[in-house]
Amino acid sequence: MKDINIPVGVSDFKKIRENHAYYIDKSGLILKLLREDAAEVTLITRPRRFGKTLGMSMLASFFDIRQNNAALFNGLEISNHTELCKKWMNQYPVLFLTFKDVDGTSFDHAFEMLKFTISQVCSEHAYLVQSNRVSDMQKEIFARLKNQTASFTEVKNSIFILIKMMQAHYGRPVIFLLDEYDVPVAKASSSNYYPQMLEVIKAIMSTTLKDNPALRFAVITGCLKVAKESIFTGTNNFVSDTIVSCGLNEYFGFTPDDVNLLLKDAGAEEYAAKIKEWYDGYHFGNFDIYCPWDVMNYLRDLKNNPNAKPASYWKNTSDNAIIRSFIDYAGNTITLKLETLMSGGSITQKIEENLTYDYLHSSEDNLWNILYLTGYLTRIRETNLPAPLPEGVSALVIPNAEIREIFENVIIKWFDDSAKTWNRKALFDSVWSADDKIITEEMTRLLRKTISYHDYKEDFYHAFLAGIFAGAGFMVESNKEHGEGRSDVVVYDSANGRVAIFEVKYSKALKDMSTDCDKALHQINEQMYAREYEDDFDHILCYGISFFKKRCLVRKK
């Protein structure tokens, strides 16, 4: 690979440009936002790690009157529009803040974080205290906001007050940029203080955005589009741009052209197919989109090690609790749909963008919608469908290998946790009493409770079998060397001097299960799996097991 400066985890546009780091030109976003019919308030929602914060940083660098950033935009698309740059570049006061850290286990804690966030913004604009165009009353409120001693009402009106002060100081309306607007209400929903936080965020949005002559325009970003009536009540000329109804999709994420250029510049064209398999697959509007966070992380790893394998970089930015909440909610319908998705199939779902966080888990439909809107699923293009779908309905699939791995890891963890709570006494008793009929019945019962994947291949059944016993505290070995070959699963009950050996077979058809069971027992005999335990254990029990989908057949030696 060529020695290019690959920025990873850097969302500061100015820092990227000044450090001559590699940058995919997204300055066309400015042109779109400044078109004649542009909205006063634009809400942009995209999944995590698709470049929202970097895009907002670019906008701040372009518009902020306190800066002189023409050099940062040299060679970018926007620099070709001379008259527009003359009219807009660094000509307006900009208030840019993020709510990404407004979080807490209680409303009081989260509200303190909100006050701290506002305090930091006030410190950035401390020059307003010296302005002779700002009223003394506003300066007093500003001081309390900066010192984190403001009243509840003042905090709710804080952004409006700051914008009014900036407009008075500069004599020009203010451009308001708010990143991660929905983090406070999302965290509040998961920690049970949603109504209190909604009241605050709704007041901030209403006072700031509704009929505010001090506002030139606003751009707001987040992961989900919360219903306008929930937060943006009364806001005029409001336009939302999402992965469903969109106009800005080429500016968030990497298009195929972006990736091809990046790989060419990096001298890494040979990795194109692997990068596509792992990090492509998103369909936003009419664009195929790669996750930029993943692509840049993988290129950085390749730069250090040309043999580096793709990894799930995206999963490290979240605990993926949303998938786990799905499984915990699971009924038979959800289980079947998850299995369909993980085997490479698609599900059909009516898409509803206007959600409220307090009702996210009120229905199965909401849960599938969230997985789609947050990037865990993507839609199949209508042109690739065998038949048209009803209005508002989409066919959803797992977008790529990375997200499939995330699903699998979460489901493995769920199985390990839930298996510990299942009543398996009858199963264990039957294993140690050599009752293969009861083992078959109990194993099948537990198997039907699981979410399977890997097209029901043997590795799934190995994990299933080992998890059942390990979750109960037994010592379990899987695919260790024994005798002259490799037994699949060995369960030890050392306190009682007994060991159970299982050989697993995957049957390709229901009619093959009996034959495969006999093959498993024959393998145990032929490979002499039990011999090494004869000196240490009084009871050695050997079982052949055949699995076919969610059926199992067990026979003892």
C-alpha cells in the first residue's frame, strides 16, 4: 500500500485538512443545503459512524464568521462555485454543539451533563460578554449558563438566548448546527426518565427553531427521526432527510466511486472484493453505500499488516443492545424472522420513520424499523425484487458480513445467558442414567427454544450442546484431541466420577438421522474416544447425536 495519511476516529474537518489526511470530498453537501428552496430546518438521520459529525464540522468550517478557512476547501467541489463561496464562506455566525454526551442513569445526572455541554459552548463564545451590542440581562443569564448555575427555565431557553446574543453581536442571523440531537431522549428512554428529558429537549427545539428571526437556518443530525409532534412541534419549513426519504445520501457514507478512488489512491485495489463483502450493502435512497468508519479502519490495519483480515469495527462503537432487546422480546415470529435473516434471506416490513422513543418497544413492527433505521438491516432495491411490494413495505436483509457477525455474536451471548435459566434437570438426569429416549426429548425441546444460524451446520450444534452443559457449571471440552481422533463434546462430572462423550452429526435430511446416529457411535468405537478416561472415571457414557434443523436423535453406546 501507498503511504497515505488515513484518519480514523477524527471528526474534525479542519484537523483532517490541515494535517493533509485523506479526505473524501463531501463539500457538495453545502450546495444542496444552500439551494433556493432550502428548508429553514433540515434534520438528517443516519446510522452511527456514517460521517454525520464530520459533515457538520465541515459546515461549521465553511460558514463560521470567526474563521478564514478558504485554504481548507481548495481543490474541493465547493471551491468551483466562486460566487457562492464569496457570499457564504465564513460570513455567518455559527453555533455548533453536540448532545452526544448528554447521558446519565437518572434525569438529574443527565441534566447536569446538559448544563455542562451548554457551559462549554458558552466558554467558546465568551467574547459575547464583552459585546456592547448585547443586553446586560442577556449577559447575566449567559454568566449563569457558563457557570452551570442557571435555572431550569434558563437552560430550556439557553440555545435561543445564545443565538439572540450572537445575532446582536454580529448583526447577522445565526446558523445553528446541532449534532446527535436524539442522544438525550434515547438515553432517557432506556433509563426511565423519558418524560422529563423530553420536556427539556422539546423546549430547547421549540424556542430555538420556531419563528426565530435571529436564525438563518439550522441543520440537525441524529440516528432516528423522532416524530415531529414529539420534539419539533410548531417548527416551520422543516425538512427531514433519512435513509428512506432522502436527497443527501451521497454525502453520508462512501459511495462505490468514493471507495474505488480511495483504493486506487491507497494502492489497495486488490482488497476491493473483500471490502465490499464486509462493509458495503447499504442502500440509502438511490445510492449504494459503504460504512466509512469500517473502510478507513480496515485500510489503516492493511497499511500496518497487508495480511490483516476484515474485522467488525462497527460493533466496538456500541454494545449492540438493540439486537439483544429484540431477542429478549422474541416470540415465535421474531425468532423465525431472525433465522431467515441470518441464513441470508429477507423479511418484508412496513417502514415507519416517525417514531417516539417511549414507544419503541411497544410492537414488533417498531423493533424491525429500528434495526433498519440504525443500520443493522438494509432494504433490497425494488428493481431486484421478484415482484412489487405494497406501498410503504420493504424487503429487508442483513447488509454485509460484518453485521452478520454482530448478529451471531449477540445471539451466542444470548444463548449462553438464557441457557443458564432453562430447567435442564431432566436432561442431565437422563444423560447420567443413559436414557437416550429422554435425552432426545429434552434436547429437542431446548433446541426449539434457540435461534439457529449458519444454515444449521455442525458448528451451530457443537456450540448448542456445549453451551447447555457449560451453562450449568459442568466442565466441557469441545473438539479436543482424544484417543485416535477428535470427539466433538466431552462433559465431565468429576465429583461423581463420570464423563459423557458426544459425537455430533449433521443430517442433510430427516430420513438420514437414524443412520447418522449410528455413524457417530461407530466413530466413537473406531477412534477409541473412551479409552483415555478408563483409569480416571468409573462411568463413561458415549452418545451419538444426529441433528436435522430443530430435531435431534440421541443413541447410547
